[in-house]
Amino acid sequence: MHEISLVRNIFRTIEEQFPESAPETITCIYLRAGELSNVQPILMQNAFEAVVQDDPRYKRAKLEVEITPILVYCETCKKTSEVKQYKFVCACGLPTKNVIQGDELLITKVEFLN
């Protein structure tokens, strides 16, 4: 399950970015995951809970995952369209491979105890 390693990397990244904050003070981590990122929210939640159980320093932490749709940009009509059913076709009907959203996995916010 690659979600366990993703969650561990998330905690490691937060610790590196906020070295002055103890892991025990993390209360919520917000992630933005694109549909193409191969992240399933329920699997991330399960992995998160497993990591938290394994490392009680994070016992206060919660995880919120926002899934973002796949958006593509069409060079022909200069419009952005949402991909439906993984068909990379612009609203004008032409195929496009210019993904501008949907493949990201980002930590968007971290909340700490005051």
C-alpha cells in the first residue's frame, strides 16, 4: 500500500518545514489530491490512522483530503475543460494532452495547537 509511505512522507515534510513545532502539536493536515494522483481518500485515511497509531506523537492530527478534477487546456479554442471519464477531450471536441490540474498531491494547510 503506497499510501503508508505517502503519509510518512507528509509527516516528514511537515517536520522539515516546521522544525520549531513539535509533532504533538499538529491538529489537522489538509491535502489536495488530483484525480490523476492515484490517491484514494479512504485509503489515505486508513493509512493515516495506521501511521498515527504507530507513532503516538501525531495522535491529535486529523487528515482532510480534497480531490480535484482533471482540467485540460485546449490550444485550439483557448479554453479549459474538465475531463470526464478519463477522456482527454476539450469541450470543443478536440483531444488535448495539456493537463493543468488533476495530477497534484499537495499539502495545502497545516494546523497546530496554539
